[in-house]
Amino acid sequence: MFAHTLAADHRDINELHRAALAALESGSRTAALIRVDLFWARLAMHIRAEHLHLFPAIAGTASTDAAIERLREDHNYFMNRLATAMKALRASEGDAEPDLATGIAILRELGPRLDEHNRFEEETVYQHKTNNLSEAERAELTRSIEKEISNLPPRFS
């Protein structure tokens, strides 16, 4: 159940990534800032769901703990790079020209790594058995993940 929810969220995030990159490439400062910010927020929501709910549910073996560590490193990388992109776009607000080139470079750089990361999660991590959880606990895990990934920051309402 949770694997389907998170894989579907990957597809949504990938679409947001493409839209953000397209907005940057169009040269529209306003559209680029909005799209990159939404991509960043939605990716952060997905990451938060994994950190708070999925990882604790599957942790405890050498293989899962190693996989979780790899994913945490990727998550930190994604968030740091997107923070850099947002700073470049926000620092240019006002009269100065936006630094769209930095945003474009970062989003292009993130694409292949995000694709590989998602593939690894879906083919490996999401397949880890949660046999230690009851059916009710697995359903609660799915509900918790769904709640996290639907909890948009107030600035998007």
C-alpha cells in the first residue's frame, strides 16, 4: 500500500521537476520562482514522509540500514542543491536580473540523480518486507505517509 502511494508521489514530483525546469528555461522570473519553490516543497514533503514514517518501519537490518543511509545522503543533497537554487532566484528579486542560469544548471543536475534515487527506492527500499507490522500497522503507515505528502506549506494555499 505505502509503496504505491510513494511511487505515485515520485511521478508527481518528477512532473513538478519538469515544470520547474521549463519555467526556468522560459526566462520568466515569477513562474520560475513559483515552480521551483513548489518542486522543492513537494520533494521536502515526500522526504519528510519517508524519514518520519517509512524509515523507522523498515530499519533494523544491515541491508535496510545501509539503504536508508544512502537515501538520507541523497535527500540532503537534493535539499541543499534546491536551497542554493532558491537563494539564487530570490537574491535576484527586485531590480536585478534573476540568476536563472544557476537554477537551470541545478535542476538539470538533479534530474538524473533523482531518477536513479527514485528507481532505487521503488525497486529496493519499497520492496522491503514489513512483515513485522500487522495489517492495521501497515494501513496506519500508509495513512501517515499520505498525510505527510498532502501537507502543503501554507504559502501554497
